[in-house]
Amino acid sequence: MSYNIIAARWELQLHRPLHATTYYVNPHYHFISNFKVNAKIKIGLYQCLERMVSDASERCKINLQFDSFKDAKGLFSIEAAKIARDKKTPAKWWDSYGDEYS
């Protein structure tokens, strides 16, 4: 396989709603200084949210909680959470610091 074929397949896989969501909520990536969110990522994030959460009021609640994550408020703001952003797996990090938002 040539590099172009591999690159094309890789590109298709990374632009799925679930991948956009995992990129957005991964603390390792989200809190680095060059983290960029574009319209494609946000569209994927909200498409994934719609697909996974059927209740509109629950989706709204989750959407509001994204702000606390993005702004590192509550448990997300404590020093241990900041240090662990790139030390723990995303699942373990969320298990440790996402209690206010379950």
C-alpha cells in the first residue's frame, strides 16, 4: 500500500463523530496550549452527543457541563487534576475528577 492510500484511510477514520468527541474530552489534548477546536470537531462532538443521548434536556445538561471542563472549574481545577492530565488515561482521569458531572 502506498502512503497516499494509508493517509486517505486514516483521514476518513479520524473524521467520525466519536473520534471528534474523544479528541475534545481527552484532557491530555484539551489543555495543551496549541489545542484547537474547529467547526468539524464541534459538529462531530454534537452529532455524537445526539446519537448517544436521546433526551434533549440531558443533552443540554451535558452541553452546559462542557463549559466547566473547558474552563477547568470545580474538580477539574485542582492541582492534582492538572498534573494528571497527561499522566492518567482519559478514562481514569474522568473517573478521578469528573464526579461533579455524572
